Amino acid sequence: MDDMRSGFVTFVGRPNVGKSTLTNALVGEKVAITSEKPQTTRRAIRGILNRPGGQLVIVDTPGIHRPRTLLGERLNDLVEQVLGDVDVIAFCAPATEKVGPGDRRIAESLDGYPRARKVAVVTKTDAATRDQITERLLEVDALREDWAAVIPLSALAGDAADRAQLDVLADELLSLMPTGPALYPEGVVTDETVEDRVAETIREAALHGVRDELPHSIAVVVQDIAPREDSDLTDVYADIVVERDSQKAIIIGRKGARLRDVGATARAGIEPILGTRVFLSLHVRVAKEWQRDPKQLGRLGF
């Protein structure tokens, strides 16, 4: 069809403004892990949304932040690389917080990507008052003169109005895409490998409830995924990697209780991905200061 459109969009903003939640809501399936902890997303994860008029490929990126480690620098470099390649950049700011210096810096930095069209999205409207939403829309609108649209929404899609706003955003993004055929076959929701999705599901479970300094130190490596012979079970073996012995103790918990909880939560998330019952074996190991070590970062896939 001549009027079909397809292309790439990415959501940018400070850490924890709801970019991964928005990606999952648009795709209609969980492709990116979410957490209340900043810098949860560490890779450019593609979610694919098919609409009657074409296809949106959503690239979920880490939040832009002032890096304190080599990992942080590499995450920012990844965002810059993605921004240079996409057709539309959607800047996100939460309705619940005033626009601040970090938001202004990110909005100004979009000047460096003249090829991409720009859209502003005010997120988390479900948690904000009507006055807060109005105030935030005005603040965000004033950040740039070239917004193609400014759209308020809640990615939680709790009711028909929320879903309608997600549809408004999807239609607006699609209208800004170049004409062309779909980039992925229908039915594909992500180009993430099974191993990556399993690793991220385990990391999401491990992130839940940990102290503020620990989330950045957690990485997950899947060692093996193997269907068990003569059984509907799949065996999954994975390492949770931390930087210090004290962090290892936190992850394992008293008499292994916390690690068992992580395993149970992760297994519930992995089974829909693999489509089978899962036996999950988790091992916690220490890779000292891996966030600052180029060799360790390489081994961990960064």
C-alpha cells in the first residue's frame, strides 16, 4: 500500500519518567522491564506496534543522566547513537514533577538531531491533578518551538480514556513516519533474544526492594536454557552478578530467603516468554567494580 508508514521512534527523558512503561503499553505486551529504580533500562530494546496504517518500531533507551561510571558513559553513548538513527524522538516528562534543569538540558540537546521530528509526552497523568497536568503541558510546550504535538497520557491504561490517549499518541507518531512497508513481520513484538528477555526478567525481580545503591551494581548473565528431556520443564541457569560481597549477602538474604523470592518472581515472568514450566537455578557471584572495568563490562555485554 502506497500510504503505509513505518519507522523508528524513541522516548527520551530523565531516568524513571515512565519510558519503559509507555513502551510496554503501546506494544500491548511486556518487552521492557520496569522498576521504580532509575536507570533500569540498559539496552536499546525494540518493541513493535502494528497499526492499520503501518508499523511503529519503538526503541526503549536508558534514561539520560550525568554518568558516574564507565557503564553510565556507555549508556549515554547508546542513547546518542539511537537518537541519531530514529525518525521521531518523543520527549517524556512526568505530570507529577515540575520541569527542571535536567528536562531543559535534554530538550535543548535534541537540536543535535535535526533529522528527527519531535513530540512531547506528559506521562503519569493518572497520578496528577488536573491543575498539575495543565501546568506541565504549558511548561513542556515552552521547552521547544518545533514540537509536532504535545500529548498528555497515562501509560497504565487503567480506563478507556487512558487507552484512547495511547491511541492518539500511536496515530500521531505513525503520521510522522516516512512512507514504506513494515520493517518486521506481523506478530513479532520485539527483536530482543529469548536469552536477553530472560536475563532482564531476572534482573527486574532482583531489583525489587533493594537499597538505592545496589540496583546499578546488578547484572544478570544467562548461562543456559535447555528443555528437559521427557518433560514439559525448561531448565534455566543464570548468574546474578554484583560488585561486592556485602551486595551478594543482600541478594541472597537471610538463609537464602530473598534469593528464593527473586527466583519465584522471575520464574513467573519467564514461563510466558518460554511457553513452558521453568526450573530456574540462580547463582550469585561477585565481579568487583564491574561498572568501572572495561573488560568486565565487555563480558557482561556492555
